Amino acid sequence: MEKKTARNFFIWGTVICTAIFIWLTIDTHKTIPERTNTDKLTDEVVAGKRVWHKYNCNGCHTILGIGVYYSPDVTKVYSKRGDIWLKEYLKNPESPDPKRRKMPNQNLSADEITKAIAFLQWVSEIDTNDWPPTPITVAKVTGAPLEETAMILKGKTVYTQNRCDLCHRIGGQGGVIGPDLSKVGTAKVPQWLSQIIKNPISVNPNTQMPAYPHLADDEVQALVSFLSGLK
Amino acid sequence: MTYESQKVAIKFFVISAIFFGLQTLLGLLLIIKYIWPDPIISILPFNTARAIHTNLLVVWMLYGFMGGTYYVIPEEAKTEIYSRKLADLHFWLLLIGGLVGVVGFLFGWTAGRPLLELPVELKWAVVVVALIFIFNVSMTIFRTKKWTAIQGLLLGGIVMLAAMWLFAIPFFKNLTLDYYYWWWVIHLWVEGAWELIAASLMAFILLKITGVERAIVEKWLYIELALVMITGVIGTGHHYYWIGTPEYWLWWGGIFSAMEPLPILLMVIDTLRHVKERKIEIKERLVLYWVVGGAIFHFIGAGVLGVAHTLPVVNRWTHGSQVTTSHGHTAFFGAYAMLILMVVYYALPKLKGLKQFNEARGFWVFWITVLGMALMGVGFGGAGIIQTYLQRILGIEFLTVQEFMKPWFMLVFFAGIGFTVGVVLYIIDVLKIATAKPE
Ligand code: HEM
Ligand code: HEM
Ligand SMILES: [Fe+2]
């Protein structure tokens, strides 16, 4: 090949591929309204996006899998956690566990929290071609039935992971929205406990307690063993 | 060195080296925050430290590219630089802009978009810097109208770099479109514009040290860069799988990006061939190490580790995990950091009129940084594989999985300390050469 041929290869290769890329870009724009529900992209959602930028949340988190890998992806956090949980969480995100990696409290105003949640809700409805993927198998930490103590330990972890402490106190630690659980084991039977965790509305239709439908059965069971032990 | 005005490159190289050092220190801080509880979380939280780490990276690389360009263009165009004053002006503007940016981050002044955290005012300042630089380089070339492929492609890369930057500036209401155009900056930089710049600088140095005919070097440069653009532009689609863009990107992005390693492999082959068919004895042994080492590390970091997670079937599971960090570090280091060090070790002694300088320290820099970065790549990669398996495939909670990744982060930490030593040696070398008296 001559140098001149090589040069033309460069020029035409670049031009043609750029043209295809621009054509794909135009077509992509046409699909955006439906795939991202732009009709629901209200001013409040946009204001929430500005909150997201203002505190550089993306500098610790990924969203749509892009950003920083220091903390959990929040693409679907709205559908996983729900409104009430997020509101409490963003008010006071710092976990009481000293060893756990912390999300520092950024002192968002109540208004900013509402907007940020509106943004996260809109994001959770974007059609991401099913990303993040559903795990192939959900790891059961329990293969054989766990011994009682291991079960309780696991329940305690589930309690921390799901930040039940945002609303409940055990031994004086935690939030005040829900009842103190320090002695819940004396008052309630396990079956009732598992019901209120999985489906609190069935216990009290106006409840503030969020549902935890994503908890696996063994996790609920562990939680219940842990709570029943609180006497 | 033949033209007096080439000397303007010296200060670009010095600042580049110093910012490289600062960036590396911030990297150590980041990995410390990953491993241990964070006592300074309220003074310098992770997001701020990481913004400084990556922005310093971009700034030191821009300084390296600018210095390299100012070294190369006069020799290619056969004339002095159009205006040394303008070069000084944008040198200082970028320095002030960069420092204001870093201090601003510490006070929470941020645009809050990953890698593009610079506030909009400073982003415009960067546009001004780029315009002055492009003007100065173009005027130098127009003076003699001696067009060579090397300087044409170099200028093309710089113009593309500046043009893509414009997409970093607007505020997007829609997060999907935000990221769509975010990649026009990030991806079209590292897999487009920067490749043009880097390959042109590499071609210049190969031409000089091997004495191979210009027509041959430039022909292969065109072919390499043609393939870079053909695969890389549509290859942007490998970032459009899961962000709300249509499913057809899985095909366009997957197929085109899977071919992206080809031009990088070709670069390795061309480099080795030019060296083998050299017409003159290669005196600059250290430069040769960076040339060949850089070509190979570029291929491993960008080509191999890039293609490893570029197909949708893999990326679905690894997207946004430490696998990406492993690739990001090795690719940036192999493709651009090593290239800039090559340019500096080639150009700086010549700019100072040193016929010979002690290359021993430079060899230490080479081996320490290369080994350090290779081990960091392994560390992040190991962490990434564990994360992909436990978190994505088995569905274990994010922070629980991070505990299992700690041994690999420890590897990154220790390799990072080693790497930092190498960078310190490099800074000493640069300062020594830059302040040496001509023979
Ligand atoms: C002591 C050496 C270094 C250490 C320990 C280190 C560590 C880190 C850490 C922990 C992150 C954050 C990852 C995340 O959570 O998103 C990061 C990001 C990054 N670092 Fe470094 N770094 C070092 C040196 C470097 C060097 C020399 C380069 C470039 C040549 C570099 C380029 C980057 C890039 C591009 C990112 C963003 C990566 C991504 O989004 O995947 N780092 N670094
Ligand atoms: C010289 C070149 C390259 C550099 C400096 C580079 C750097 C990076 C960086 C820093 C990221 C992370 C961006 C972020 O989300 O923060 C990234 C992502 C990615 N790169 Fe590269 N890259 C290069 C070449 C390539 C090539 C040639 C391929 C494929 C063949 C590739 C495939 C990918 C993929 C698939 C991702 C997305 C990872 C994810 O889904 O999280 N890269 N690259
Ligand atoms: Fe890319």
C-alpha cells in the first residue's frame, strides 16, 4: 500500500464511521422518550438531579453502572428500598457499625431529600436492558439448617444491612419512627414478626413501616430468630 | 533540538511530572479509604479525593501532550514556534485553572459528574487554553506550510480533543443523555483523540531514533490510526449497553469495540519492526525501553483487558465493578503515562543540550513503575472478579462483598507504594535534568 492510499483509508474510514455513528445517535434520540419516560421527567426530578450533582453523590456511587465503585449502585435503589426508607436513610445515612464503610451525612435539607428521591424514582424506571442482572443463584449462607446462634448472628447482620435501625431502637441505639424493639421478643410471636417484616400493611394499613419484599425467606427467618431473642 | 523555541516545552514537562506525583499520592489515599475505616471522612471524603486523583491525571497528561507537541512541531514544520508568549500564557492559564479546580473541590465546588467534575466556569477556561494552544500550533505549521503526516495527525488529535471537550460543558436534564454525551468526552478521548496524539508522538520518536524512512513510518501511522477511528468511533457503543439506550447498541458496540485491539496490536508490530529495521544505531537505550515497553503495556492494558469485558455477555456482569478499575489503570498507564515518560526522557536531555546523561535512574523508574502498575492491575482485577462473582452472580450485598475483596486491595496498596517510589525517582530525574547546566 502506498502512503497516499493509507491516507485515504484514514480519511474515508473516519468519515464513514463518523457518519454511521451520527446516524445511530439521531436514531437513539428518537427512542429516548419511551425508554426513559421523559413524560415523567418533571422539574422536581431535574431539581433532584441537580442535588445529585451538587453533593457529587456520583463520586462515591455508580448510577446506571457509571461513576465510582466505592459504594452500592443506586440505579434501582428506589424500587428496592422505597420512599419511606430512602427518606429516613438520607436524613441519617451513617451506619452505627464502626467497621462498616460509611456514607457521611451530607446534611441534605428535607426539600433536597424529596427531590433526590424523585430523581432516583425516575431513574429506577429507565429501561436499562435489564441491568443490573438478577443474580443467577441467590447465595444461601445457610446450606444445612443453621445452629441457633449462627441464625441469630445472621439476623443481626440482616438487621444492619437493611438499616432497620433507622426507625427502631435496640438498647437505646437507633431511630424513633418505629417502636423500640429491645423487648419485642416478649410481646410478639415469630409468625407475626415475619408477617410484619414481609408485609406490614397487612398488620396496619396505614403503617409507616416499609415492606421488605426482596428479603429471602432465610433472611426473614434469621431476622425473626434475632428479634424473638430480644427479651 | 534545533530550534530555540522548543525549550518552552521544559516547563510543561516539569509541571507534568509534579502533578503525576500528586495524583499518585491521592491514589494511595483512595486505596487506604477502601481498606480501613476513614478518620478524615469529614475533611476529605472519598468523592473529593477521587475527583482530585482523576483531574490531576488529566491535567498532567495534557501538560505532557502540550510539551511533546511543542517539541515536535518546530522540527516537523522546520520553523520556530509562532509565539512563545502564547505558549507561556496558556501554560499559566492551565496551571491556575488546575489549582483553582483542586482547591475548589476541597470546598465542594464541583459539577458532580464523574471525571468531569470541573465546574462550568473552569471548563470554559480549559476551552480558552485549548484555543490558544491550537492557534499557536496551527500558525507554526502554516508559516512554512510543510505538511507532514505526523504533524497533521497530531494537530487533528488536538482539535478532536478540544471539540469533544465541548460535550462536557452543558447540563443535561436526562441522565441517559447525560451519560450518552459523557462518553463522547471520555471514550472518544482515550480511544480516539488521545490515540491520534500519542501515536503521532510515538511515530516522531521512532523516526528519530531508528532512522527508518519517513514514508514508511507515516504510512503505518495512517493505517494504525485509520483502524483506531474505524473501530473506536462506533465502538463508543460498548458504553451504551445499559444506560437506557436501545438494544441495537449491544451489536454495534460489541462488534466494533471487539476490533479495537487490532490497531493497538499493529502498533506493537510496527514498533518492533521499525526497531528491527533501524538504519542507525539506537543510542537512547532508555527511550527504547519506554517505546517498546509502552507499546506492549498499551496492548495489555487497553487491548487485552479492554476486550476482556467489552462484549455484552461479559459486561453485563462486570459493568461498574473493580474489573473496570483494573482496566482503567493499566490502560491509562500503558497507553499514555508511559508514552509521556518516553517523550520526556527523549526530549528533555536534548532541550538541555545534554549529549549524555546517566540513564541508570531512568531504568529504575521504568522497572519499578511497570512492575508496580502490573501488580496493581492484578490487585484490582482479582478484586473485580470476586466482586463480579459474589455480588452480581450470587447476589450478596455490596459492602459484605467488599470485605472479601480486601486482600486484593492490600495488594494494590503495597504495589501502589512501590509505584509511588518509582514516580518520586522520576520527579527527581526530571528536576535534575531540567536544572542541569548544558555541557
Ligand atoms: C499509587 C498508585 C495508585 C493507586 C493506589 C490508585 C488507586 C485508585 C483508586 C482506589 C481509584 C478509585 C476507584 C473507584 O472506586 O472508582 C482510582 C481511580 C482512578 N485512577 Fe488511580 N491509583 C493510582 C495511580 C494511578 C495512576 C498512575 C493512574 C494513571 C495512569 C491512575 C488512573 C486512575 C483512573 C483513570 C481512575 C478512574 C478509574 C475508573 O473509573 O475505572 N491511577 N485509583
Ligand atoms: C487507550 C486506551 C484506553 C484507556 C485509557 C481506557 C480507559 C478506560 C477507563 C478509565 C474506563 C472507566 C471509565 C469510567 O466509567 O469511569 C474504561 C471503561 C471501559 N473500557 Fe477502556 N480504555 C482504553 C481502551 C479500551 C479498549 C481498546 C477497550 C475494548 C476493546 C476498552 C473497553 C472498555 C469498556 C468495555 C469499559 C466499560 C467498563 C464498564 O462497563 O464498567 N477500553 N476505559
Ligand atoms: Fe471505551
